[in-house]
Amino acid sequence: MFSDIITKDLKVIFVGINPGLKSAADGHHFSGKSNRFWKVLHLSGFTPYQIEAVNDKDILMFGCGLTTAVERPTSKADELSKVEFDHALESFKAKMTEFQPEYIAFLGKAAYKAFSGKKEILWGHQPESLCSATVWVLPNTSGLNRGFTLENLVFHYADFNKTINDSL
């Protein structure tokens, strides 16, 4: 069973687009061998060591949580329809309102575009909040997203991490 890793008042909730097939089968976030999430999270300073996908709940110890915009697993995020995002929005907002993270970090532009209705989105901090949380859009760490090198990903995530820590 694939489920959220979330608790009240997190510093940041990372929002994947939807579970990949392997993650859904394993029941652990970002368990695909080519996904760079756990490595990027560590190298950018969010965690003092690289968490293994089987220990994904450990992320809570560092003030972070995980969820997805859409629950349906697919092999590629582009298999999701606009209708699926539309149907997911209200339950996503209810979840964010209940758990009240300080930051919501969307991994990739697709989910935030669908949820915000915006056509163009820049990487990084977004001017509007969502459910009282500050919104950031970070590049997706999926192995299918080869437009970003490991170094580029770490740069974006480290910049976000620095912003969070500077606000303390």
C-alpha cells in the first residue's frame, strides 16, 4: 500500500506528481532505481545521510513529508489527465489545510500548473500561497527527467533549503 508520509506542522511537504509503478508496488516513495530524489535530498542538505526508499518514513525526522498530487500510479506522469488533476485538487487542499506544512514543494511543474491554472511557471518560489503555505516548484528527480543533471537538481534543492533555513 502506497501512502502519504505526513504529520502536522512539517517544515516542508514534497509533492510528487503521482506514484510510479515501482513505488506503488513497493509501497515506498521514490523507490525506482533511476529516481534521484533521495540522493538529491541528502546532497542539498535536507538530510544528513541518504535515506533508502525502504526507510522513506525517516524523512519525518528532518521536518519533511511526502505526498502526491494524484494517487493513481503510472509509468509516466504524462499518462494522467486534466480531469484526474481536477478531481485531486480538493482532497489535496483538504490535506494541506489539515496538516498545515510551512512550505509545499511541487516536484516538477505539471501538478502545480494543473492545480493553479497557470500556463507559465518559473522554477522556485511562487508568488501565491496555497492553504497558507509558501509554494516552491522544484525540478522533478525522476530518471525520466534527464533535462536536469544531478548537479542542477542539487543546486535547485539546496537553494530551496537555504531559503527555508534563512527564514528561521
